[in-house]
Amino acid sequence: MDTTKQRTNSTSGRPLPKVRQALVLILALGTAVALRAQSADEPQVATYHLLYSFHGPDGCYPVAGPLVQDASGNLYGTTDSGGAFGYGTVFKVTPGGTEAVRHSFAGPPSDGQYPEYASLTRDAAGNVYGTTPQAGEFGYGVVFKVTATGTESVLYNFTGGTDGRYPYGGLVRDSAGNLYGTTSNGGAFGAGVVFKLNPSGTESVLHNFKYSSTDGGYPYSKLIRDSAGNLYGTTESGGAFFAGTAFKVTPSGSVMLLHSFKGYPVDGAYPLSGGLTRDTSGNL
């Protein structure tokens, strides 16, 4: 099985963004950039504080974001490489800047590798969940769990067929413990899926992307979920102008194309790993 890193879009040949330049954990995504309040007639002043610098055995290239934070202010994330085996880590950084590796990915056949862009999801018990787009039993990526004490288990190995392959996006979790995510490829039409993984480890496909003018294709970003159980996300390609889409998937698996990106010069194109945010009025 070829476990080399998949750095190129499978349909367009466009390389994925090279964001492996930073060797430090810059917590602008989380809490590192604080605004010190001034008097009403003074501008806000930003202060920067470097919490931690990676040096290899503790992980390197923390390309995924954002970080997740617990009630005590500890931050959790992943590094794309480094760790005990060179395949990436799950880490914790305390508010005082102390880092601990919670898990070093061991790679195939029993573990994932290179967590890449997928941020973590955390439950009330302190467990964190995520994906790696490669390795595992079949070489097509895994869903994993790391407990509060640092024990990792693979919850699901993607086979690369109708269940999808290469899950670059992270996960979203509901109150019943089900996990939802996307794979960038695979499925019935080869253009990726939206999947659900129940607490017992059974995966079901909620939607197969068709890569057509009426459907998106190749989702890389993390999903978000509303209180009614609807899922929202983006695809890198497909849609009316084949420049990517924003979509909605209902709990029953019905899909609504919310927007087809038009591209230059009137619109954006090819939304990759950023993901969506939803406000209280339902705007994305």
C-alpha cells in the first residue's frame, strides 16, 4: 500500500497549500493574541506572547487549526510530523507554556499518520477525536480517539471504497456521541462523502458527492452542525461553475447546495481547508 503523503488534488492536479513553514505554535487561532483594553479614546493595542516552540521529538509543523481549549485553559492540537515515529502527534500545552505529547502516531498498519489539516474535537470527559488522511489498516486514513490519560485508539479504518478515503477534515460530535466528517475522495462516485460514525464504530455514508454542476466534489474542510442536526461544509470543486460549493446535509441525508462559487473576478473559488462558522441568525 502506498502511504506517501497525498499533496495534490486528485482531479485538478493543483497542489494543496504548503503551510508547513511555521516551526512554532502561534496561537493566533486560539488565545495568543490578546487585546489590552484602553480608555475610550485610545486604540486597542495587541500584545503577542509565544507559548511554545516545537523542536521535533515533541512534534513539528502544527498546520491544523484551530486549537481546542478545556475549562482550565489547556490547549490541544496536532502536528503534521515529528513525534516518536515522525508521523505526527497529538499535544497539550498548558496556559504556562508546558507542552506534553499525548500521542505519537505510529503509522500503518495499526495507526494513522500525518494528521495534516484536521483540528481536534473534545468531549466533556476530556477525550479528543480526530482524523488522519493516511495510513491505518488499509492506507486510506482513520478516525481516532485519545483519552484524557493519553491512550489512543483507532475507531475506524477507511477502506478506500464506498465508505470514502482520505479524511482531511476534522470531526464534529453530537450529544449522543456520534461523529460526523468528510472524506476528500472515495464513495459511490469517487468525489468524497459525508459520513457518520456511531459510538460502536459503525460508519454510514450520509451523502456521496457527485462532482457535477448540481453537486460539489472533494471536500477538505471540517463540518459544522446546528441544533437541529443539520451539517454544513464546503467542497473544493464541483457546483454550477466547478469552482467549489457551500452545502447543507440534513439528518436524513438530504443535500442542499447553498452556493456555487463563481471564481474570478466576481467571487471566490476552490474553498479548501478553512471551514465555515455559523451565527445565531443562521448566516455562514
